Amino acid sequence: MMQHPIRFRLILFAALMLALTAPAAQSLAQITSPYDVRLAYVWQNTVTLADANGVPLEQTGPSFSTGQGGRLVWSADGSRLFIAQDNALYETGGQGGPAVQVPGAFGRTITFTHDTGVLYYLETTAPQEEEPGIVSFPLREANMLLLSGGTGKLAGYFGRYASGTTRANLTFAAALYARDGGLLGPGRPNLWPSYGSNLFGTCCFPDPGLGIFTLGTESYSVWDAAFLPGAAATNATQTYLAGPTTGGVIRIIDLITGGTRDYAIQIAGGLGTIERIAWSPDDTMLYFISRYDPTTPLQLNVNTSFPVDTSSANVTLYRLNLVTGTIDKLAWRADVYGVSSLAATEEHVFATVVDSNAALINAFNNQVVAASLPSSDPLLAPYIPQTHLWRVAVDGSSVMDVRDDVWGLVTRPIR
């Protein structure tokens, strides 16, 4: 079975999650036009298609079990949606229809050529040691018209990953974040296609760096050591890749020519740490989330039987005009664990916001629950954080949570 480079063991007890997230029956709107579907996300543990306002239109499946993560990927023309789980790949249409499983086993680090004819993925069951403490993973190639199960053709070896980073024991807020966006800081490793014979991707997890793999020569190298791929995103046509750097700028890479352009962001009080980036559908704007010190820092005052993540931050949503270079603050919210995914339509910017572990930490500190309880104990059910679909108008005029129990946001590319 092909696994993701970071295979998270999400220790969330199924009964606890069901107690909090079992949804009431809700009717969905109908898909009446090819242009109705603008978003996809996981809601109620099921892949869901939604309109430009975030309203659910159809639940196509597949479903996710408690603690299971995945990645949603649109084809470049928006006609197909692929759902990558650790042990399976599914496909549904851009206008809905039940998701069907694609033959084979691929893992979650996937990308497609621009015609969606070839799938590339990392196989992490057979790492190759490059030097003490550093491994790379097989990069495999699969023709989407000839899939019959099994593994794809070996194209070479990709990345420089630290040994021992392929597993993490995560609970509560960290587990909810990991099923979508990976670990705070490095994010989840990525692959991106170019318009030539190269693939770009996270080179040095968990360290910064953008790697490049040349398919014809099977050669790999670090292309940009300062790039931070965890927050990076491509535009709808996958011609540009935008991400922050260790030097404090936002760098846009032309995936056709390899050229770059840097935007130095001047914000009163500093830029903070960029956590997520999303492109506007017309490629004129970048939206990004920056993390700042929390208003109310969390501190655990007792020794617990499992690690409790005390991370939290105030997050701010900014809009960068790529034509003029101007930047606007659109919205902010305090004391959250993080934003695990970000997407934009013409009218709104959407974020998956994961609440912090404040309720759990306060319960332990105030001895409401015993510190000796394991993470799976049903008594901890009320303290599992929630995720929210945060919707912000592109001009900042409207800000609201429109749905809970949502993650995995991706915008459908429509031109």
C-alpha cells in the first residue's frame, strides 16, 4: 500500500467524534448548471460539492472514517475531482455523481500533468537512504488510461526527507489539522507539475526548500532552498506557484519559464508567519493567512497521559494585489489552532479554521477531568475542538462562519 511521506496516526476515539459530529439530516441544493459547482470540501465526513457561497450541492463520497485524512485535487479543466486517501484514490465528476475508486494504490502526495493524462505520486514504503538521517522516496508514474491496479512505473527518487518524520502521534486539534493541512509549520509535502519535463515539490521536509525533478534524466536537485512549500499554492491553470520564503517575501514562480518575482510585504507590526495561500480565480490577487501571537496563550499546568498541543495564534486574512502590489487586511480571528486549508471564488475567500485545545487544557488545569485519562476516554468527548468554514467577502465587507465540521477546501478551476 502506498503511503504519504507523513503518515499521521490520528488518535481520535471514534465514539468521541461521532458524539460531536453526527449530523442532523439536511437537504442539499441541486446542481442545475455546469457552473454551479465552485468548491469541494469534506463535510459530515463525506466529500461534498458546493457553490460559490459555500452552500452544499451534492455529497458524492467517498466517506472518511474517524481520524482518516486525505487530499482533494481538481483536474486542470475542472471536469473531474480526485480524492486521495492513504489507501485509495477516488474520482467524481465536476457536476457530481457518485465517486468511484481508481484501480491501484497511490497515497496522498499526488499531482497530474495538465491534461490529467499522467499521475505522479510518491511511494513511501521503500525509502532510499541518501546519507545518514536523510531519505528520498520513489516517484512513480501512472497513465490514467491504462490503470489496472498495482504500482506505477518508477520514474526516479524525489526529495530529501529526514528519517523518522514519516509518523506522528497526533490528538485533538493537531489531528483535525493534520487530516487536511499537515503539521503546523512545514505543512504537508506537495508535488506540482510544470509545463516542461520537470516536477516541483517539497524538497527537504520538514525543512524549507523547493525541489525539482527532471523526468527525462531522472535527476533531482534543490531548486530554491529558501522557498516554504507548506503554505504554497498554484493558480487555477497551474502556470504559477506562489509561496513565502525564509527571507520574508512572497515569491511567485512561473512554472513555464522558471522565472520568479518577489513581493516584499510591508505590514504594520510585521508580516507574521504565512500559513496558507490561495489565488483569486482571475490570478490578479493572492489571499493569505498570517499567524501572530495569540491574545490568550495556552499553558498546560499538569502532566497528562498523552501529549496535548498548546499551539494557538491570532490569524489575519490579507489580500495582495499582484498588479499594483498593494495589500489589504480583510479579516482576523483570535486564539485558534490554525487554518488548515484556504480557497477563493470570485465573491468570497473560504478557510477551514481549527479551534485550539483551550477547552481541553482548561478542563485538565481545573481538574474537571483527570490528567491520567487516555486520549480515547469518552469523558473527553466534550473537549474535542471544532472546525469551521469561515467565509470572508473578497472586499472584507462580510465575515461569518457558514458551516461546521468542514475541511479539505479546494476551488474548482473554471475559466
